[in-house]
Amino acid sequence: MTELPDALTLHDVTLAHGSRVLFAQANLTLPAGSFTVLDGANGHGKTTLLRTLLGLHRPQQGRIEVLGRNPAAIRGQIGYMPQDRRLPAPQMTGHALLAASWRGTSFGLPGWGGKLNARIGAALTLTGAEALARQPLSQLSGGERQRLFLAEALLDSPSFLVLDEPLSGMDTQWQTRILSMLHKRCRDTGMSVLMSCHGLDAVRPYADHLLRISDHKLELHDAAL
């Protein structure tokens, strides 16, 4: 079996938002297949860090590698669910949302539609959103839309999944189901997850690592501690 590259490596990274330094000279590695939770008080830079890992924000100093490469060069291998996902056209359905998001390269070729529908069905099944797919997004609850947006992030079977507050709006039962699914995907496929959230107690049983921004430092801990 081919050994997967590390999910994330930071080499002497200093990250700032405007003139404010969020953390300085961070060095760490997240191995492939790991489930990591990002923690930190509001305003301490969690979203800025996640956007940096997507190549949407540049560090002030140092080098970041995602899957062994520059994040901007492998954007197609990174799934992303932002914290404030804008609601598309109110009458758009979940199925249409996912169809519009697919990065598949076989558009127009024989069997393209079947391949797309299979991908959409698989992603919806992972997040338990099959019954929501044909309903207008505007008629769904916040937690139901979150499950569709998570399916959107999973659609292309990413190697690295970046999630910003994905459990927001979900009840406890659905939070547990989603966390269990993500944990299983990491173990079964080698996909890596980096997820910000509030309420660490619910997440710890599923996570391998805790990545914390505090006092202008970025530190990696064992999630069980």
C-alpha cells in the first residue's frame, strides 16, 4: 500500500490577521488519516488558519504543506465547509447544490449523469441527508442545511477535509452520528479531518488530536488528555 503524505505540516509559521499576530513560529505535523479538532476562543484566528490551509490567506512567515504540497496547488484534494456558508437561491434543492459543486472531469461524456448521481447519492448517505435532497434549501432547518453542506464538502472524496463549525445547528443525536461517520472515514480511507467546533467534550471521543490557538501560540495535544 502506498504510504500517504502527512495531512499537514507547518514549518516555522507565523500567522497574522491584519497587524495582529495570531501565533508565531509554529512547527507541527498532522499525520494522514488523523482527526484533529481546532480549538480557541472567538477571535483567536481559527477561521483565518483554516482559510490559510486552503491557500486563501498567506502566512506572514514560514511554509505550510498540505498533503506534502503547497495548499493552493492541490485545492481539488481539499474539501471545505465554511462556517458561514451562503444560502444559494432559496428554491435550490440539495441535489442541485451538490450537482453544481461537483468537480468531476467527465462532463458531457457517456455515463456522466449516472456517475454524478452516484457521487451525490454516496455523499448524501454519509451525512444522512438523502431525504432532504429534493427539498428547497430555504425550507430546511439550520442543522439540516449543515448536513447538506457537509455532503457538498465530501462530494469529491477529498484527502483532507477542512470544516469550520460543521456541527452548528445540529441536535446531539446528529452531532454524534456525524462525528462517528467522520471518525470512520479517517480510519477506513485515510482521509484527514481538521475541524473547528465549540464544546470539546462531545468531540474528544472521536478525535486523535487537539490543535489549540492560545496566547499567540499554536499547540498540538493528544485529544484524550
